[in-house]
Amino acid sequence: LESYIQRSMTSEVARVQQHVAQTHTATMLEIGTSLLNQTAEQTRKLTDVEAQVLNQTSRLETQLLENSLSTTKLEEQLLQQTNEIHTLQSRNNVLETRVLAMESKHQAELEGMRTEKETLQRLVSRQSHTIEDLEKSLRATTSNASLLQRQQQQLLESVQKLVRLGSPGEASPAPLRPEERPFQDCAQTRRAGFNASGVYTLHVANMTEPRKAFCDMETDRGGWTVIQRRANGSVNFQRKWKDYRQGFGDPAGEYWLGNEAVHLLTSQASYALRVELLDWEGNQAYAHYETFQLGSERHLYRITLKGYRGTAGRQSGMVLQGTSFSTRDSDNDNCLCKCAQMLSGGWWFDACGLSNLNGIYYPAKHNVRKLNGIRWHHFQGPSYSLKGTRMMIRPSDF
């Protein structure tokens, strides 16, 4: 029995060992296969990483080369700029030396000129006070002359009445025509009973010769002396200072009365200004200024305006204070661009301003986008050239 058991156990142990060996072998094979697969995957990944590293390294080497080239170029440019700066510094030193030499040389002359300038300024100041006194005397004399003219007119009318009363059998003398009477402006003509609009001869105080002007006897009770009129482009308004001072054109058509005559009129009494505008569509507008005065030629016919009202815009189209008159040969505006040459005509431009009624006359269909035309900004815009304009004055107390 013991022998049987030993044989049975031996065979059983052998079978178990064989089974265990087979199971171990299969497991080891599976583990080996798995390790081989993992090793292959890791190898592939390492290969990819190596390729990426090589590509990145190649790009970095390329960028490094480019940066090196750029650095070299910048160094060359910097060296060139440094050389130019040294050259300019050398020239600047030479110029500074010359300037110092010239300043030293002309210092005495500058001091002398400064002293002479101060002397001239004091002289000009004294002369200005003298001129102001003379202007006051002139205004007083002009006022007296105007009074004497009215008295002369009254005496003349009285003499005519006496002649008619003293000579009942004789024919009464014909009344004097308007041009034979010493009217100073159209307001005096209107007060004398002449109520027809037309050209009259005016005897402006302190002017050597009479002046013909158009009188508007209908607008707002009449008595207006027309100082400017544009209607058809028949008169060239691209004139010089002398022409605008003396006046030009035809009083029955287009004309400019003359800055000197307007100055003399407005310096002896308070005057109002009325500006009338007409566009090519038939629209009309006006601008009324309660006070209008023109300075003397010495003051460049400087304009003064107050009390704007009218239909030509909510704001005035003209600068109200202290703008001098400019022409193409006498630039007195407040712009470096010389407005009279750029915008044409003679006008109170200021810094080229919002208006110019003496610009170039453009016909219909050619009147838009014309900055040098007849314009009034607040009526039809800054580049619309108008069809017609009138500027006229009369005493404020009319």
C-alpha cells in the first residue's frame, strides 16, 4: 500500500509539475510579448521625439543665423550713423564758432539798432497821439461842414422862395436838379424829397470831387447809398488797392463806390449797413448791421460792425471787429496764405473768413464748388457763388 501510494503520488506530482511548467511558460511568453510591444512603441515615440528635436534645432539654427546677419547689418548701420553724427557735430562746432564770431562782431551794431528802435517807437507814439488829435479835429470840422451844408441848403431854399415872392410877374426859376444840390449821401437826397431810385451826384465832405452813386429810395423807407453791387459779371473786381480806394465801375450797374468815400461818410456820423444776397434759384436774404464804420487808409480801411440781424444766417457772415481790407497787392489779412490772391478780389478777409462778395463772378451751372467766387457762408455754404449782391449804407438815425 505504501508503495502504491508513493507511485501514485510520484505520478501526480510529475503531472502537476508539468502543468505548472506549461502554465509558467505561457505566462512568460505573454509577458515577453507585451514587453516587446511596449519596447517597440517606446522606440517609435523616441524616434518621433528625436525627429521633432532635430527639426526644432534646425529652425533655431536658421533663426540664429538670421539674427546674426541682422545684428551685423544693424552694427554696420549704427557705425555709419555714428560716423554721420560725428561729422554733423564737427560741422555744428564750426557753425557755432562762426555764430559766436558774428555775434561778437555785430553786438555793438545790435545795441545801436535797439537804441534807434526805441527812439523811433517813442517818435511813433508821439506821432500817433498827434494824428489822433488831428482826426478828432477832422471829425469836428467835418461835422461843422455838414452842418454848414445843411444851413447852405436851407438858405438856398429860402432865397428861392424870396425870389418867387418878389417877382410875381416873372416865371419862377426851375428847381435845382439833384446833381446841382450839395447832398452828401442818399439819405439827405431822400429827405429833400427825391424819392426815385437812381444815380445821384454826392458831395462827400473832404473829397475834392463829387462822386456818383446809386441811391435806393424804396427798400425800408429808402435813403440807402449803395456802395457795392454785383449783378452780371460785367465789371472786373480783381483790382488793386488803388482801385478799391478810389472806386470803379458804373453806378447804374456793377460798381464799388470806393473805400475812401465810405470812410469819410462813416467817420462823421453813425451809419448802418445792409447786405442783400441773391442766389441762382431766386432765393433772397439780407444782413443788417446797426453800426458800420470804416477806418482810414492809414488804418487799412479797418471795418467795425455791431448789431447783426437778418435772414442771411444765424451768425454774421463778416468778422465784426478789427479786420483790415486786403487786395492782391496789399496783403493785410491774418493768414499766411494771402487770401486776396487765393480767393480773389478785395475784401475784409481776416483768416480768409466766411464771406467775399467781391470774388470772381461765375455764371449759372458753373457756380458750385467755387471757393474764389461770390460767397456768404451762412447763406448758401462756403463754395456756392451767388448771382447778385448789394451793400448799402445810411445814417443810423434815418
